[in-house]
Amino acid sequence: MSLPVSVQIKKINEFSGHNGAIYGLVCDPNNNVFYSVAGDGWIVRWPISATECDGTLIGDSSTKLFCIAFGEASQLLVAGDINGFLYWIDPVENKILSKSSYHKGSIFDLCFISATKLVSVSADGYVCLWDTQSRLPVISFRISFQGLRCIKHDKLEKKLYIGASDNHIYILDDDTFDVINIIKNAHGSSVFSIENLTSELWVSGGRDALLKFWDKKDKMLKESISAHWSTINKIIALPEISAFATASRDKSLRIWDTATFELLKNVDLQKGGHLHSVNTLLWIPESHYLISAGDDRTIKLFSISHLG
């Protein structure tokens, strides 16, 4: 039996300035910055730094933004809003280039699957493939009559995993976009986050506050654990330290061992965490920084050390 890894976590910086709950974070590692989007409609750039904490406003959508994605090859930012609009943003010129309308509900998640292909999922139950050069939809279809909450691209398996409010997980081929599998009633309520953990394992989390671990080959459930007191909003892998992190509406973020699924650390307000719901997470592997953000309108940067 594997022994759990040991980690140490320390808060080293805090960023503030948003006037609404923060829902999305994404990193541009080549320029040592990250971006956030929030309920205030702002797209903000921040330094990945233990000392600097001043943000730069690079765009204002004037509407609630739920998600953001960054294309490294194209140096393009894309954000999704509550009304189903996509915002195409130039982070060099600090401006919104255009906005596209297709979805009829909130866009909850975005994912680049190549330099020219972006996938969006929405409260209208539609999944949409976008050409990032024309900024137009190429493929779109409804896979659920309820909202689609999250999307994860498995590059090696060439699959898209989509979590929905009908409690199902949909698995699509990333080339043909055929639905090749549906894990029905994967959770007791909405599936809010999906993450790849290893070449053999992926994990999902939902409104039922459960973490569920799935075998990639047979799609069978390996284990289910009660991980939080409330909705699990985000799961993110920390492969460099053989761990993963979860963010929850219960106001905590937690670090887990990938091999044993054991809880390693719990970060709440008393330990430098958040005052309200933790909505999203971002991992910076080069520096072993974990960044969190939530309803308290703050972004917190933690340093994680692997103690072996």
C-alpha cells in the first residue's frame, strides 16, 4: 500500500481589486502572468509573483463572466458570460477584439483543444466547437436538456469529458464530436468539475460534495468519497507533487493524495483561506504555486512544498 505524500502549504500573496465574485482563472506561463474574470465583468491580468500584487484591467464586458481560456499558440484570451456571449481578447493590446453570440444560456466553461479550436459548454445544454480565426461556431449540438457545467480535454485519449446538471457525464471524441459514452447519474446532483489525474484515472466532483474516481479504460467507478461539506466547484491536478486540489462552496480548499485519495491539507479562513465560497483554482507547476479565488472577491497565492 502506498503511503500518502506529505506537503506543506503557505500563503505568500493576496490580490484584490475585483468588485464581484471571481469565477475563472487562467495562466500565461511564458509571460509569468495569470488572468481572472468575475461578476463585475472585468478581465484582469496579474503578475505571478510573491511580492507584486497590482493587477491590470485589460477588458470590461459590463456583464457577469463565468469562465476564461487562454490559447498559448495564438496568444488569445476568450471569456464566456452569463448571457451566452464569447469575448475574444487581445492580452497584448489590452482590448476586447469582438464578441460572438450563439449560446442561449450562461457559458460555464471553455477549453482550447488546439491552436484554432475552442470548445464551449453552456446552460442551454449545447456544446459548441469554435474556429478561433473566424470566431464562428463550426459544430454545435445539444447533448442535454439541462445545463452543461464543465469540460475537460484528455489530449492523450483524444476525448472530451463534459459534466452536466442532469447528473450525467458525457464523453465525446475530440475529432468527430460523437458522444461515445454517457455515465448516467455519475453524481447525485450537478457535475461541476472533472480532472485527469493519471493515465489510468480521472476524477469528478459535484453539488453532492462527493469526489468520484473513474477508471479510464472501462469507465467504472473505482471509489467515492465525501470530500467537502458543500458543492465541489473545481478540481485541479498537481502532478508535480503527486496530489490534486479541490475548491468548495464550504469556503475551503483541500489538497489530496493522488495515489491514496487521502486528505493532506485543509485550508480555511483560519489558515489564510477564503471568507466565502472558493470558486476556482489554478496551478503554476514551474513555481509550485496554487492560486485560488472566490465569492469574497480575493485571489490568494499559496506555495506548496513536497516534503517527500
